[in-house]
Amino acid sequence: MAVAPSTDGFGSGFAGRAGDARNGSDWNIKIPRLVSGEPRVRDAFNTAMENDADRLIADAKDADQAVTITNGELMPEEASRVVIAKTTLSGAMITVGAVEGAAYPVQTVDTVVVEAGAGRQLSLDDIFTDPAAARQTLAALAPAADPTGRLQDAPVPADTLQQWIALDEGLHLYVPVIHALGDFVPVTVAWNDLVDQLNATGKILFSP
């Protein structure tokens, strides 16, 4: 039986990124990063997070109207962070983009989950036997896991569920919703409720 990897020795922090572009766009954000730990895994995590930031900034540079990107915050009080769990390293970069002339700013969530042994980046498709069925389960369980009650009357389309991080207690999911509800609702679904759908990789990493 494969042995679960360990996150011993990893430490976290943030990298600042600020700048502006000729089209009037500007940005000032913090990027989750690892500051210690096995170099190959640390670099894989940091590169993935930097790539997400690069994409946001490239979109702002190419926009027809000026875009201002700053650090965001989701209800209830969740901002960008690194999570060092038992077997995985996760990062969530939460930003808010305000487009010149737009009615309101929009929150964006970009996530990275890296397996601590090989440094492989994981998507939901990598940990479930049937990812489509698992998303249906997550969509069904999300409303009850929402402490704010915003998902009680909001549809949760399973195919929109992509952004997540791994906590020791469960899969922390960012559910896209309309702007009036906050753009994203973070919920945690316990691994106990998902264990029957985990594939071999998922069971090694996340079995309760």
C-alpha cells in the first residue's frame, strides 16, 4: 500500500505583486507561496500560483477598459491563504477586479492544490473515481455546508465546481454564485461524505 506523503518542513507566506499598464490598469495583490520545504515541491506550488497571477495581470493589460485588481475577501471573512494540511499544500488567491465604468467589482478565486510527495498539482478530476458524479454530490451537499445560508435558494450547477483547496477535515469548495450573493460561497464538505467516491490517489491523501 502506498504511503501518504508528509508536509513536514513546509512553511508559508505571501509574495507581493504591484504594477500598472498603459491602458490604465493597475494591480496590487498578494500571492500565496511556500517559503520553505522540499525545493521541487515548493517551486511547483509557487510557479502554479504565480501563473494564476500572471493570467489575471495579462487580462488586465489587454482589457479595453482600465481594470484595478486588489486583494479580495469572501464571506465569512476568508481571504487569500496557504493551507498546509497533512498530505497536501493548497493555496487560494482571492482578488477583486474593478473595471472602469462597470456597475460593480467582481471577486475572483484561483486555487492550487499540490500533493506534498511528488509536487503534482491536483484537480478534482485527479482524486475521484467519477469526477462528474462527485461534482453532483458536492453540489447536493454544498447548501447544508454553507454557514451563511446563501446557497439554500441558489442553484449549484455541478459543472461550475472547479476551484477548491484541501483541508484536513474536508474539501473546501468555492461555489460560484451571482454577484448579489458575493460571487463565490466557500463551503467545506467533510471527507467522510466523499470517501466512497475517492479514487486510489484520493484515498491515500484524504481518507479520514
